Amino acid sequence: SQQGEEDPQALSIQEGENATMNCSYKTSINNLQWYRQNSGRGLVHLILIRSNEREKHSGRLRVTLDTSKKSSSLLITASRAADTASYFCATDVRAGGTSYGKLTFGQGTILTVHP
Amino acid sequence: NAGVMQNPRHLVRRRGQEARLRCSPMKGHSHVYWYRQLPEEGLKFMVYLQKENIIDESGMPKERFSAEFPKEGPSILRIQQVVRGDSAAYFCASSRGGGNYNEQFFGPGTRLTVL
């Protein structure tokens, strides 16, 4: 398996429900970022969580980070049809105490929210 | 403040031709990253550049691919003698700094199709 794997690969829910996506990684990180990508489009930055943070909120998004388990989760509450997209986690791998921001992406979770 | 700009958005080349992809980072950003996304996959790091310097090209194929970020003008990803396997979406990202905790903002991508 590779750095930054998302689970599940695909998630299908009804509008109003919550969506939870998980990401696991292998090596020590400086930070973990979540991105969203609509079909055929570029990536939109959602949240960056640092390795010394455990939880972060932004609107309907909640990200948690457990460095002991090398995992992160992205929760989208009260989902909307417009949330339909692919969601990627990306890790900024630590090397010798610092890094220069090279990101390693997982395969992504495809979220479909039905109206 | 304009975001990261990439052009062209779509590029069609025949095998053996050259492809030149351009990326203009966000204003105030001096760090540029190139990623490639194959269909149904996550993004893979290719190269990281600062003005006039290649910092890390570990993800870039040794042959046919080159990148530059001149003092003036956009960053260029150049693919010589393209082959069908080069067909992918190429994304550029920029950040203000290259150290830890710097968010990367992505452009809309260039979709390269090799006939």
C-alpha cells in the first residue's frame, strides 16, 4: 500500500446525511491536507491540519488527525448534492525535521450525494 | 488576486511532437510544483521549482521531460517526443514558501491527449 490511502474508494449518500472519509499514511508527516476535485476540474484546497493538531473545523467540514495511528478523517456534515466530487488527502512527508511541501496523494474517495 | 493559471487547458499532440505546458503561480508565490494525474488515479509529484532553480525532480521521468521556472515569466513543463502514455492531466501548484505548513494552491490543469 502507499502513502495516503483513502477509504472508502466510493461513497454514495442522500442529501442531508453526513459523509466520512478516511485516510491512512505510512511515514511521519509535517501536515496533512484535504482537497476536493470535481470531475474534470482542478483541485480545491479544503483544510490543512498540522502534525501537532488533532482536530480542525471549517464550515461543514471537520478533519481529525491521529498521528499515533497515522490516520486522518474528513467529515462533511449535512451533505448537499453540490458536495459530489472526489476527495483526496495529501501528506507532506517529513524528512530530517523539515520538508519543502512535496505532497503525496492518495487515490481518492468518490463521493456521490443524491438529492 | 488571480489564482494559479495554467495554459493551455487542453492540448492535443500527435506522437513524436513536443508539448509545452505553462503555469503562472499566484501573486506572491515563488514555489511551483508540477503533478501528473492519470485517469482514475490520484496526483503524482513530478518536480518542485523555485525561481531559476530545480529543487526536486525526483518524480519526473529522466528522459523527454524537463521543467523550468525562469526569473521572468511562467514555469514551463516540456515534454519532448510525446507518447500515448503521456496522456494525462498535468497540474501545477504554487505556495508562498517551501517549508512546512505551506498550503499549495492548484491550477485548473492542462489535459494532454496524445493521438
